[in-house]
Amino acid sequence: MNNFFQFPQFYPQAKNLRQEFVDNFKNSKSTHAKRFVWDYWYDEDQYHLIRTPAFHYFTKKLYQDFHSHLVQWGRENLGCHDISPPWLSYYIDGCYQNLHSDVPHGPWAFVYSLTPNEKEFRGGETLILKDRTLNYWSQFNEKHEYEYKSFVELIPSKMNQLIVFDPRYPHGVSEVKGTRDPLKSRLVMHGWFVNPRPYVVGGLKTAQVQKALAPAFQLLSDVLSQIDLLNGTVSIRLQIDKAGRVTQYRLLTSTVISLSHVKADELYLQKELKSIFASTLFPKSLQPSLITIPLLFK
């Protein structure tokens, strides 16, 4: 199970987003409206950063094009049909986020970076606690010494990189040290993927897919009655031919964990998911179809 994924060079028009931010800050004596929209979010010992709603900050078309690109990616790869209204935040010297979790905002969180690759600061990494930290004693070895990087994933902000991660994991942002200039800061858009439901492309209609999946969900319910305390999200992709048969089953993402710490239950679920959904029969159609199905376990 992966608790985060990285996608470099995510958006073709990233430079345009970055340039609008630069244009708004490059004249330090300017008094135009875009210099007065920032909130310094100060929550002692938890959040120190400077943020603004991304939708209102960028020009309408520039933001909408990015929004559409990100939403479409989420539909195709996660089965999530929208995103929460994202924040645009910059981090200068002394800014950070201490560890926290984001439940129940959405099954996946995202951080999209517009930070220059040539950095004039230290820190600013997205940090996520590792599995071995959350299950420390199960992997304890008294012959080894461990330091900071053994316990956390540290993911640097890189220009035009998308990070998608499981927001249940304790995560944060390491303290930025070195610059007070917004143009040299850690600059990111962040939010959550929301509204998970099947996403259908091709000959089949959504209503047809939902009806065909009803027996599969009943079989899945029977499987879950044999397993205790699973929590997380699975996204699967089915390729359907014109005859309605599944020609390819693919597990896209899974954050499902056994709260009883029974690894065999997690593996059993993955096996049964493939067995159930790969054998599901759909209606005939004039074109093949591609279906992304998110499954939430609570």
C-alpha cells in the first residue's frame, strides 16, 4: 500500500500560473488589489502560513483551465468527480504546518507545487509519517538506530509536481528557513479530491453501469461480512468490450488497512475485488467502455 504518489510535470500551463503570481508581486511598491487578499493563518504550534482561495486569486480562465485538468485527472484515476475549493499558500521563513490528519474532507488530498526548482530556502517539504512509524513496535529492531528521516517521508516541492496522498496519515510541512520574499517562497495549491462515484467513458451509460454493478456490490457485502475493521479507499479500473465483458481489471490505488492489523484481510480483499469485478457482466454497447470505480471502506 502506498500512502502517497508523485506526478512530475503535471500541468502543461504551469508556467502561466506561476507567472501570474510573479506579476502580482514583482513590484514591491504596487498597491493593486491582488496584494491585499492574503490571510496569515496563525494557529500557535500548529499552522503558520500565508494563504488565499485559489479560485479568486487567479484570472478566471487561467484558474478554470487548471481546475478542469485536475478534476479530469481525479475522475480518471481516482473515481473522484470534483475537488474541494483549493487554497493557494506561500511559505516564507518561519512558516510550517505541524502534524495533523484531514478526516473527513475527502479520500485523497493533493498538493500542487508552483515552487521554483532553484530554491533559496531550506525545508518546506511535505512530510508524511511512514507506516513503520505508525506501527513502530511491530518492526522494532534493537540492533538499529533510527533518526528523523527513518520516521517520515520528506517530499520536496518541485515546480509543476502533483502529490496525492492519504489524508488519514499524520502529515505536515517542515519549517521553511531562509527567505522572506514571496517570489522565492514555497508556493503550492492544496485541497482534497471529493465526490467519489463511478466514472464511465465509452459506449455504456452511467445508469447501465450502476445497475450492472448492483450484484457485484452484494457479493462484496458478503465478503466484508467475513472481515473485521477495514478502513480506506480503493480505486479500480475496468476495461469493457462491446459485448459487455471485462477484458482488463486494474487496481489503481488502495489505502485500505486492517484496523485489527491483520494483513491477510487486506490481501484477501484485493483478491476478492478482482474476482468479483473482473467477472461482472455489463450490457452490450456500440463502443468499448472504461470505468473507474472508487470503493470506500469505513
